[in-house]
Amino acid sequence: MLQIVRLEPAPPETALGPTAGWGLHHRLAFLGLVLMAIGLAMAGGVYGSMPDPPRPQTPAEIRRQAESLTLLESVREWGDLLRGLDSRPLPAERAYREAVESARRWLVVAAAIGLAGMATTGAALIARLTRATRARAARAG
């Protein structure tokens, strides 16, 4: 153990400098990976929570519903049919369309976050390459 004290110190060129810790490219790469993970998690959550499209009624269900109407309800339905069919979407269809539009907007947000993560990771790669190029140029020159 005492012989270690007698050893000569390493020359400054071979000693590890400040590059041994986390540099800019490490921080950018980590931030980019975190952003990509957040975007992917958001997209998966939005996609997983998408509602099923409304199921159209079968003729048997319509017949069962029509047979359960009272006389007054039948007259009202007949009057509605004489005025024409309502072209507005049913509440279930409207709710489904609104849910799909909301999901589309959130998927765009998730994609933007993921793309920001990819850009940040790309910037980390560029920072790493430019630093390595500068270090080689300094050693050569």
C-alpha cells in the first residue's frame, strides 16, 4: 500500500477531466428519452380508452321497443314520422364522435411530445458528435 504513494502522478493528457461526468449530450439524451416515453404512454392511454362505436339496433330490438309503446307514445311517434325522419345524429352517435375528436386531439399532443423527444435526442447526438470532432481537431492540431 505504501508503494502507491510513491507512484508518479499521471500526465494531464491521460487524466480524466470534466468529460467523465454527465455532459450536455447525456442530459439532452435523457430528456429526449423521457419525453418520448411520456408521449408513448399518453398515446397508449388515449388509444386504450377509446370508446366502442355505438351498435345499431337490430330489427328485433326495434320491434320490441315499438310493441312496448303506449297508445299516446305510438301517436307521437307516428306524428314524428309524418313530419319526416330526423337527420340529426342520435345522442350515442354524437357522444362517440365527440370522444373520437377528443382522442384525436390528445393523440396529436402525444405525437408532438414524442417528436420533441426525438428532436431532443437528435440534438444530443449532434452535441456529442461536434464535441468529439472538436476534441479530435484539438488533439491533431
